[in-house]
Amino acid sequence: MKGLANKLFLLAVTVMTFLAGIASASACGFGQYQPEVPESLRK
């Protein structure tokens, strides 16, 4: 039973890591847009 619990835990960690990678990759796509800074705010 202990071996089965370890395998399920490993599977859950693997799936969560995969989903976290997908979520962070899609969030980085929004960070690529950088609007131009107005002249009044540049120093």
C-alpha cells in the first residue's frame, strides 16, 4: 500500500509541475507587450 501511495504522490506532483509550467508560459506571453513610455515620464 505504501508503494501505491508513493506512486500516486509522484504522479500528482508531476501533473502539477506540468500544469504550472503551462500556466507560467502563457502568463509570460502577456509580459512581452511593453507600451512606449511618454516623454513626460522619462528621466
